[in-house]
Amino acid sequence: DSGGTGAESAAPSPAGAAKSKLDTLSKDDLIKFAKKQMAAMQKMKSRCAEDEEPARGSGIAKMLELSGLSQGDSSHGDGEETEASKLRAALEDLQAQNTMLHDELTLLSNVKSELEAELERAKEEFQTEREELEFKIDELQMTRESAPSEPVVTLDPDQQEVQGESKEPAVNTEEQQKLRDQCETLTRERDSALAECQHMRDILQSVEIELGEKTKDFVLQYQAMREQGTNTVRELQDKIEQLSQERDGLLVKVKDVTEEKNTLMENTKEQKLKSEDLKEMVNTLTKERDKIQSLLQMREEEMQKLNDERAKEFERLLEEKEKEALLLREEKEKELKGLKKEMEDEVQDLKEEREKIEESLKEEVGRRQETVSALELTIKELSTEKADLHQKLEEASSGLAKAQEERELLGSRNSGHVVDELEKERDLLRKSLEEAQGGRRMEEVQKEFQAHIENLEQERNMLRNNLEELVKDTEGLQKDLLDMKAVSEKISEENQKLQAQISLMTEEKEEKENEMENMEKERREYKEQLTEKDSLIFQLRNEMAVLQVSSVATLKEEVESLKAEREKMNSSMKDIIHGAEGYKNLQIDYDRQTEQLDKERERVEAAERQIAELTKRLILILLQYETLSSEKEDLQAGMETMRSTVRQLETQNQELQRQSANLDKDLLAERAMKEQKIKDLSSAMKEVEELTAQLRKQQQQSQQTAQELEQLRKEAQQNSLLDMEMADYERLVKELNSKLSEKDERAEELKTQINTLTQKEDTLKQEIEALKSQLDQGEEKTSKMKQLLVKTKKDLADAKKQESSLMVLQASLKGELEANQQQLETSKIDVCELTAERHRLQEQLRSVLEQQQRTSSSLQQRINSLQQERDTAKAELVATTGEFESYKVRVHNVLKQQKSKTTAQSEGDSGKLEREQLSSQVEQLRSKLAETQQSLQSSAAELQQLQTEHDTLLERHNKILQETISKEAELRERLLSVQSENVALRSDLSQTQVDLSSQVEAQRQTYREQLRKLQDDHRATVETLQGQLTRVEEQLFNLQSQNSAVSAQASRKPLGSDPQRRSTDQNQAGLGQVALSDLQSMAREEGEGMETTETESPSPALLPSLEQLLTSPDPKQEPFVWTVEPTKEELSQKLTTATRSMEHMNSLLHETEATNAVLMEQITLLKSEVRRLERNQEREKSVANLEYLKNVLLQFIFLRSGSERQALLPVIHTMLQLSPEEKSKLAAIAQGEEEGAGSRGSGWTSYLHSWSGIR
């Protein structure tokens, strides 16, 4: 057991351990080891078989998988990499299995070598053991033989031991018996060992044989497996190469698709970036617009404040002037004396200042006129820019509409071979677009652009309105300047009036001086009276002194008031100068605003340039799309032509099948005719044999008659009476000889006819074989055509699938378009609402402007009323001065008349009253002065506030300018980057266009070559079939003519004796020939389009001569054997049936040709109807956008013929799905051509279909 376990453990162990253990094993262990080795070999063999079977199955399965994968590669382009990886994995598995089989083979060879070595060792050991056992057996036999005689014999060590044991009692019988028993046991063991050795030899021999056979089988199986593996590896390598080529092609396509996808993604990203940049631009522009609006509002408020302040200042100045006028009246009344020079100096100073002010005012007026002219020029430029912007906006809107139309048509842009790739790209783009923005991308961006453009237009309109308001403000300022000029003129007039008053005062003063002289004269005259009344004079002097002091004080006060007025005038002039400076500042601000406007114009121009570039890009894309659409239309036309050719081929194939069926029928008829002819030939041969038999009999009879004649001659020689009979016999012999010669001639003629018939049979057989070969060729060609039809049907099915996918794409795109159009309509509604709001705001602005104009007009009216009041006050002043003068005259008169105290007292009272009144007036004027000073202080404080606000606004303005400059620099950098990207994209686009055009041209060439080949094959088959038909018809007519000739000759034979019958037969034969030729000509004339062949009428048989007829005996006297032949009636019936069948065939051919023509017309009409219905269905899809269609048609109708109408043609073609004829008509109408001939030519029959038969 231990040895068995050791053997079991040694079986799977390596060879070295097996060798070391085999040496220590016994026989039983060796047998067990060999059996276990056999079992292990069988297990290994079964395992190898099991491994081979799944390897084969896996190889077959993998081959099937590979074939399925290769088939799937053609249908599914997405799983190519996975299939290539599967193929690689299968290859690696096969290589691993191959290496495993190699390893197993090496192991088996090693095990075999080890087993062979072990077998050899076992054999050697067995031989040694056998020799040892034989030696031991011999020794035992020797010991057994020498045991009774010799007790001590040299033996084996075992036997020596036995002898050693048996030495002591040598002669014991028991020991001998024991020895005998041992010998017997040893002999038995020897025998058993010999049997076992023999058994082991047999087992080893069988094992060797089995091992040899198994090794041979294994080697053969391994070689077969190796060959199969090499074949499979070659096939797999070939398939892997094919798949690698296909993968390379698909990878190239995938690269192209990925490049196109990347370009599209980059385009979308660039458009997104552009949209974001435009959004930022729009936001910045909106911010700037808001800031400008705020600035304009602030400036409007400042202008309003300034206008209010100026109005207040005007009112204040008017009040001050009125006050000053009143003060001037008082002062002028007081300054009648002593201030002439000061007034003149002051008047001169005032004149100089007035001249200076007038010069400064003239300069300011000139500057303002220049600014007004500049503003008018800027307004004109803005109006021109507005018109240009409107035009550009209209162009941009038209470009956007075209872009939308292009986007509508972008689903049908790609060609048939890129549809799957485009579907993948569409899915990816949809995912990316759904992740990015949802369902609206480019159209929303365009809508935002439109909204931003509209906002910019509104801002431009607002800025223009603001400019108009500024212009109106400038006009108001001009009006204010004119008012100031009018005020200055009024002041100058007042100065002139004051000068006139001063001159009047000087004249009055001179008059008073004259009066004083007169008074002095009177005083000299009345000295006496004065001396008498010194007291009174003293009193009067005192009063006069008081009056003089008071008048001097009043005059001083008037001078001071005049100085104050001059200072006020100076301050008002300074205020005017400050106002001019403020106006200059405003003008500077206006210049800055114009610069800002220029910058904004530049930005708008840059935006317009970008829009123009976008429109150019859109135009380029439109052109590309139009080219692609034209190529697609060409491809579709090619597909339609292919379909039409396929249909024509199908119809031709059907016609060929029909023709082949007809030919089969004709062949059957010909075979029947041939069988009939063969029967006729057999009957003719029988007749010939019978005739030959008759000839032989007649020859025998002639021989017998010759013998009888010889006998008769002999007898005639003997008997002269029989000479007459001999003459008769000679005549009979001659007649018989002539008949024999005739029969010989007939036999020769029949032989010649038989030879000709056999030749015709051979020719017919050859022609039948040629027809069979031609039919086989035609069948091969029809099979090829069928294969081509199957291929074309497959291509058509693929094309239909692609068309269905394209239709689905178009439907989805149209749905998106409809959604976008709805969004456009909503945006249009929003735009309408915004325009309504804009109109409402404009109306509000107009109402506000009207209110301002009304307020200004009311203020002007108030100023006019105040001026009128001033004039009335001046008139009152003049009246008061006149009253004062009259009052002075009265006082002098009173002084002259009354020189008493009572009058003095009354005068003193009146003077006091006047003083009190004047003092009250002075107090009132002082209170008014204080009020005016307070108003001046408040206006100064407001001016300071306005200046601070102006400074803050200037700072803000500077900051905004810096920000705009920085943003302009950034935008310029972005513009440069975008332009470089645009150049790269254009180059990529051009490359893709070149690639697509080359692919399309290659496909066109391949399709044209295929079409040419198909047309050539079709023409060749048609020509061959026509030639075969003509040959068969010729053969038919020849056979019919030959049959008629044979029947005529056969009819002549029995009727040779009767001349009337022969003549009638000849006439009938001639008539039959004529009828045959007529029938032939009729049959050939009735078949239209068939080639006419000249058939040779068979020459009638040779008629017998007159001598033959005279010398020929009466057929009634001769014995005649008659064979049954077809009669004349039967032949005529056959001829009539044949002619009827031919006529029937001709009529059928006529009908089939007419039906084919009608069917072809119906096919063309049905094709046109199907195309019309397809266009109608496509029109129903485009009917959803009737508003757009209406606008396009109205534009087309109202526009003049030219480029604008031609630009609308593709839109109308795509919307209405017009046919090529309608397209050409529309193009002619767009160019201005009138199609009068076509309209005149089509009458009421144009409403009827062509298959109705009327047209």
C-alpha cells in the first residue's frame, strides 16, 4: 500500500522524482504504477479531447461572432472599437490555447520519453530478476538433486542460509521434507513469477502498442489541430487586417466627424462668447445710457434752476431798476445843481463799460452762434447717422431673417453618407444644448441681439431727443441772450433818456441862474424893501440855509445811491460774466458729451461692423448651404434617376421575362414543328424505301421482261410473225426505261431533298444550341440584373431609411422652428408694447415740453407786463417831475406875493409834510433794499451748491470716461481674438467644403459609371434578343415555305399524268407561295419597329417536259402503290391556322406595345402625381407659418423685377416646394420675362390628363 501510494503520488509529480522512485519499486508496484500511468494517459487524452472540442467550438463560435461582428460593423458604426477589442481578445485566447497545447504536447512528449525510459528500465530489471530467478531455480534444482548425496553444496545466499540451518542435523528426514516443501513452494513461486512475467510482458507489449497508437493518433490530431489553428489564425489575421482597415477608415470618418463636431462646438462656444460679449456690451451701453440720462436729467435740472435763477435775477433786476429809477428821480431832483461834471464822468464811464459789455456780448453771441451752427451740423450728422443706422438695422433684420431661414434649412443640408454621423452629432449637440440652455440657443441669442439693438435704437432716439432738448435749451439761451440784448438796449435808451433829463436839468439850472440874476436885480432894486424887512430876510436866509443843507444832504445821498447803483450794475455785469462762464462750462460739458457721443458712435459703428461681419458670415453660410442644398438636390435627382432607371430595368426585366416566356413558347412550338418535320421525314424516308422497293421490283420485272424479250427475239428470229409484237415490246421497254430514268431522277431528287433536310436539321440543331446558349447567357444576365436590382433595392431601402431619418430631423427642426417663431411673435408683441410705451413717453415728453413752452410764454408775458408797469412808472415819474416844477413855480409865486409870516408858517408846515412823506418813502426803499440783499445772499448760496454739484458731476463724468476707455481696450482685444478665430474657422470651413465636394464628385463618378455599365449591358441584351427574334422568325418563315414546297411536290407526284391537275397544282403552289410571301410581308409590315428581312421564295420543282408527258404511260394501266399523304385541304387548313396564329401574335404584339406606351405615360404621370403629392405634404408642413409666407409673397409681388426678387426665390421654393418648371417660370418672372407663348399654347385640353386619349 505504501508503494501504491508512492506510485500515485509519483504519477503527477515531475520526471526526476518518478525516476528516483521507480528504482525502489517492486513488481506489483511497477504493475500498479504502469496501470496508473495508463489511466493518467487516458485522462490526459480525454482532457485533451475535451479541450480540443471547446477550442474548436470556441473557434467556430468566435468565427461566427467575428462574422457577425463584421456584419454588424457594416450596419453599426458605433461598436467598432468594442468589436476590435473582442477580436483581439479572441486572438489572444486562441494564442493562449495554442501555447497551452504546445506546453501540453511538450509535457506529453516528456512523459512519453520518461515512460519509455521507465519501461526500458522495467524490462531490464525484469530481465535481471528473471535471470536471477532462473539462476535461483537452477540452483534449487541442483540442490534438490544433490540433497541426498551431497549435504554441502555452494548455493545462493538464501539457500546457503537454509543449508547452514540444515548442517547441524544433516541426515534428518524432517529437514529433507521441509526442504522438499520449500523447493515445491519455490517452484510454484517461480512458475507464478514466470506467469506474472509473461503477463507483464503481454501487458507491457499491449501498453506499448496502445501508447504508440495513441501517440500516433495524438500526433495526427495535433497536426490537424495545428493546421486548423494556423488556418484559423490566418483567417483571423486576414479578418483582423480587414477589420483594421475598416477601423482605420471608420476612425478617419470618426476623426472627421469629431473635427466637424469640434468645429461646431467651437462655433457654438464662440457664438456664446460673442453673445456674452454683446450682452456685456449691451449692459455697459445700458449703464452708460442710464448714466448719460442721469447726467442729462441733472443738467436739465441745472438748466431749469439756472432759468429760474435768471428769471428771478431778471425780476430782481427789474425791481432794482424800478427802485433805482425811483431813487434816480429823487436824486435827479436833488442833484439839479453842482453834480453835472460827476454825472458826465460817470456817464462816460458807463458808456465805456456799456461798449465793453456790448463787445463782450457780441463776442458771446458770435460764439453761441458758432456753437448753434456746430450743434446744427451735429444734428444733421446725427440725422444722417440715424438714417444709416436705420438702413443697417433693416439690413441686419433681413440678414437675421435669412439666418433664421438658413437655420430652418440647416436640417436638410447634409448628404446621404453623413446622415448617421450627423444624427450622432445632433444627439451630442442636443445633450450639450440641453445642459447649457435648454431648447433655445441661437435664436434666443438673436432675439436678445434684436432686443439689444432695439434698446440701442431707443437709447439713440433718447439721446437724439436729449440733443433736441439741448438744442431747444440753446435756442432758449439764445432767446435769453436776445432778451439781455433787448434789456441792454433798453438800459442804453434809459441812459439816453437820463442824459436828456440831465440836459433838461442843466437848462433848468441855467434858467434858475437867470432867475437868480433877475432876483439879484430885483433885490438891488428892492434893497430898500430888504433893509426894511431884514428880519424877514434873515429868517428866510436861515430857512434857505436849512434848505440848502438838506438839499446838499439829499444830493450826497443821491450820489451815493448812484454809486451803489453803479456797483450793482457792476455786480450784475459780474453775474452776467459768471453766467457766461457757466455757459462756457456748459459748452465744455456739451463738447465732452459730444465726444462721448462720438465714442458711442464709434462703439455703435464697431457693433455695426460686427453685425456686418456676422451678416457676411451668415451670407457665406447661406451660400454654403445653397451649394450643399444644390448638391443634395443633385443627389436626390441622381437618386430619382437611379430609381427611374431601376424601375425601367425592372420593367425591361419583366419585358425580357415575357420575351423569354414567348421565346420558350416559340421554342416549344418549334420543337413541335421539328417533331412534325421529323415525322414527315420518317414518312418521307418510308416512302423513299417503298419507292426503292418498287424500283427493285420494277427492275426485276424489267429484267424478267428483258429475258422474255430475248426469248421473244430468239423466237422472232425463229418466227417472223412476231416482229410487230417485238416492236410493241421494244416500245414498252423504251417506255419502261424512260419511267425508270424518271424514277431514278425522282429518287436522286428525293435524296438531294433528304440531304438538304438533314443539313437543315443540323443547322436547326446548331441554332437551337446557340439559342440555348444565348438563353443561358440571357438568364445569367437576368440573374446579374436581379442581383443588381436587389443591391439597388437595398440601397433604396437604406436611402429611404436615411430619408425617413432626415424627415424626422426636418420635423424636429420644423417643430423647433415653429417654437422659435412663436417666441419671435411673442417678442414682436413685446416690441410692439415697448414701442407703444415709447410713443406714450414721447407724448408725455411733448406735453412736458408744451407745458414748459407755456410757462416760458407766461413768464415772457409777465416780463412784458412788468416792462409796461415800468414804462407807466416812468411816465408817472415824468408827471411827478412836472408837478414838482409847477409846485416850485407856485412856491416862488407865493414867496413873491406873500411875504408875511403866515405864509412862511404855512410853507414850513407844507415842507414838513413833504419831508415826512419823503422820509417814509426812503424807509420803504431801505426795506426793499434789505429784502433784495437777502435774496442775493440766498441766490449766492444756491450758486455755491450748484457749483459743488457740478464738480461732483464732473468727477463722475471723468470716472465714466476712464472706465469706457478701459472697456474699449478690452473689447478691442476681444475683437482681435475673435477675428483670428474667425479666420481659423473660415480655413476649416473651406477645407471641409473641399473634402465634401471631392467626396460628392467621387460618388457622382461611381454612380455614373454604374449607370453607364447598366445601360451598356441592357443595350447589349436587347440587341442580342432582337437578333435572336429576327433569326427565329426567318427560320419560321423558311420552314413554312419549305413545308409548302414539300407539300406541293408531294401533291404533284400522284397527279403527274393529268395535265389539268398539274396546271392547277402549279397554280395553287404559285398562289401558296404568293400567299406566303404576302403573309410574310403582312406579318412584317404590321409589327411596328421590327426589322424587315428579304426572304427568298423557294423555287418551284422542275416541271416535266412535253416529250416526257407524251411518252409517259397512263397511270391507270400501271400498277401504282399509293401512300397516305396530307391532302391539299389539310395543308391549306394548316396554313390558315398558322397565318391566324401569326396574325394573333402580331395583334398581341401591337396591343402589348400600345399598352406599354400607355403604361409608360401612366408611370410618368403617376410619378409626377406622386411628386406633386409629396410637395403638397411638404407644403402642409410649411402652411403652419402662413404669416411669413404672406409677407414673402407680398414682397415678391410688390418688388420690381431684379436681384431683390431673385433673392426671395429660394425662400419661395422651400416654402411652396415648387417643381422645376414652376421654378423656371418664377425665375423668368423675377427677371421680368413674360411667358406668353406657353400660356397661349395651353388651351382647354391642358386641364385633361394625357392618358385620357383626347390630348
